Amino acid sequence: MPNFSAAAAALADDAVARLIAYARHESPTGDAQALNALADVLEERYRELGAQTERVAQETGDHLVARWDGAADAAHVLLLGHHDTVWPSGTLESMPVTEEDGVLRGPGVYDMKGGLVVAELAFEVLRRCGAAPSRPVRLVVVADEEVGSPTARPLVEAHMEGAVAALGLESPHPGGALKTARLGSTRVRIEITGRAAHAALDPASGVSAVDELMDQLFAVREIMAAEPTVLCNVGTVGGGGRTNVVPDSAAADIGLRFTDVATQERVLAALGRLSPVRAGAEVAVRTLTSRPAWSDPADDLLARVAAAGATVGQEVTGRPAAGGADTNTAGAAGIPTLDGFGPLGGGAHAPDERIEKESLAARAALLAGVLSTL
């Protein structure tokens, strides 16, 4: 077996430099210009590493597919990642990229530009060691993962077809354990239409959309009280405009997490049955994005990855995770799936986002070992 760990360690400084460059290249979800500029850089890098690339154009930012060919009759391994972040342009002014005591901090280093660098480094390690993946590999890097992959899901599903395994490049659990299952996640919007009127001269002819929304959110709370396993977060609430006008519109976006598909379907059906409390109001509930619960761990795949980890001196374990990702789609479809091949760190979506620099090389060595043996 080639010494993947030594090769990765020798390339670690270059990997850190690439991650710093990617983090400084801000790429917020929905900013097509910024996302496409970073996709240009990634695409060039994948071509340097021997891949054939394809851009899938979207108004909100292009998705990117890279293919490394192998045996023509072999099923492929699917790698899943994303290059969008939750951080708006200008975040670097208050949250600069910094290095100190073996820790790299900055927007997107952990979620999940670090995982993209791990994948690059794994392919470079294989090349430096005169090795190659045992199967064809497809890497799908999407531009809207942070909002539920509304345009990317069909692309992910298309490349799931015929895959022998799906490996996610998100970061692992604290300590390095891989993610063997994920909660389902759905974003729902409740939209209320009322009737405007002067709030003092003719309030009776108005129908307050804001008041109706408040009542609907109490109804949502009642639904959730009967579903103790569901995580529910009312993330945004808005409506109205002036205090002297009865508001004619209001809306709320709700984030939901589910342990299993049956619960997901039951709760969404209940939300779909919400009806107006007051005469003249209209209630519409629509699903913005939805990822199915991935609840069946692929124990055989984990065992094979653990065996590959042993060849590079690493003990590999895995357990379920709360967060959602594009691996939900693959895992829920029955494809053997694992996530968490990115670097160790923490602070996802938080001002202290960070990774442990040494873990870039270690995770790349692990991924190289996995790709060479699956």
C-alpha cells in the first residue's frame, strides 16, 4: 500500500494555502457572480487533477461536476460537496481568515470549503503515489446547498444513478467520527392574505394578515406538541407596513427536522391542512425545499471505510448526525452513504468557524485510501 499519509503531509502547506484562498473568495448562496468565479477556480483545479468537468448553469450560481474515469463497466463512487456559504459578501471585513496555534479560522473553512480541499488533496495524493481510484469517481459541487439544494437536487439524483457509494465532504463529528445518517430537513412557508383598511377609520372592513399569521403559528405549535421527535424553528416572520393600515399580507418561514420519512410526511400533511381562523383571510402553505430523512446506516460501507482507514493508521467510527445535506438524498434512496470526510473543526454558521489545519492531510489520506479500495 502506498504511503498516503506521508504524501498528504508533504502537501499539507499547499492545501492550507488553497483553503485560505477559497475562504477569501467569498461565495454566498444566491450570488451567482461570486459563486461562478469560485467555480472557475475549482474547475481549473479539477482539470489539473485529471478530471473532465461540466458546468450546470443556474441563475443563482452554476453547479460543477468533475469526473475521473476508471473501468468502463464499473459502478462509480459519488462525492458530494458545495461551494456556497451562509456568509454574505463583506464578512471578511469583520471575520478575517486567520491562522494561530494550528487552527485556521474564517468564513466557510469548515462548512465546507475545507471538504473541497480534502477532495483535491486526496486526488493529488493518489497521483503522487502512482495510485488511482479503484472505480470511476464523480464529484458534484453544488451552489445552493445552504438553502436546501432547490436547483441542485435533480443533478444529485441524476449522478446517484448507478453509484456504488456516496461520500459526503462535509466535516465530521467532533473527534472525527463519520456521519452514518442524517435528519430529514424541510423548509415551509406559511403565507397569509388579508384585506387592507384604515386602522382607525374603518378597521372592521379589514382582515389582519398579521393577526391571522399569529394564530396559524399557534396552530403549528399544537401540531408540533404531538410530534416530540420533530425539531421546529420559526426562522423568519414578516408582514404589514404601517401602523395605521390593517396589514393585508404576512408570512413565516419554518425549518423542520425529522427522524424518519413517515413522520416527515405526517407533519407536512398536517401543515397542509391549516385553514383560516378569521373570515376573509386566506392561508397558503408551501414547501420551499425538502430533504428526506436518511435513517438507515450503511454498516458494510462503514466497515470497508474503517478497513481503508486502518491502512493509513486511522481508527474510523461513525454515528448519526442532526444536520441535513445532499447525502440525505442518496442515503434515503438506499445508496450506501457516509458523510463527514471533511476536516475537523467547529463553528459552522458561527463567527468562530474554524478547522484544525493538520486534519486536512489526515482526512485526505483517509479519502485516498477509501477511493483506492472501494
